[in-house]
Amino acid sequence: MIKMRIRSDKKIEFAFLTVLSGMAVIYDIKTFCIPNRLTCWGCICGMTYSVVSNGIKGIFDSLCGIVCPIIIFLLLYVVNVIGAGDIKLFAAMGSFIWYKVFFIVAASFVLAAAYGLVLGLRKGGLFVNRTKIHMSVPIFIATVGYGIYSLC
């Protein structure tokens, strides 16, 4: 029988990211908005965790995790592809896990594209009309998938 040891920091990351993205889904479905107070508290908790677990290096990692998603997705926001709340959610998650957030980003964009394709085909054509989707749902699914993968 093989026993797997799961590091406690992976459990903390998984719990935090799941709760954060789960709360974002609830707010997003109810109001089509992810509140700033949720993402700000996410950034604060992520920075605190990074500093406690990595010391001074944690400050740099956390700040990079906040700034990089904002800079990278700014153009997508300008052309109305992704909402500001979704970018801030990625930034809050990045404050916690830095570059690993881009695995969640990639998976959530693939899930959102697949969902958009199904929606478009169901409504009679891909380019007939633009439908907004709750991007927080694919982010949540990708977060849970990333968490399960990182725990194994």
C-alpha cells in the first residue's frame, strides 16, 4: 500500500483558492459582479500567507502574482473579452500561488471557450450574438481541478 504525504501548505492553498473562487461564483451569479472587497481580502490573505511561508521572497512572489495577471489581461479587458472582476480574482489567486495561477488561467479559458462554443451552437450560430458568461464558474472548476492535481 502506497501512502501519499500531502504537504500542509498545499492543503492551505487548495482551501483558500477554493473558498475564494467559490465565493466569487456566488457573487457573480447573483449580481454579475465580483466585489472589490472579496478580491482585496484575497490579496491581503495571499500576501500574508506568502510572507509567512516564504519570508522576504514571499513579498516579491506575491506582488508579482498580483501585478502579472493585471498587466497581461488588461488588453482583454479593454476589448471586452474578460471582466475586471475576473482579472482581480486572478490577481488575488496569484498573490497566493504566483506563477502557478497561469495553470488555472489556461484551464479556465479552455473551459470558457468550450462552454461558449456549446452556447453558440445551441443558439443558432457562433457569431450571431455575443452572450456574456459567468467567467468565475470556469475559474472555480479550473481551481478545483488544479487543487486536486496539486494534492496528488
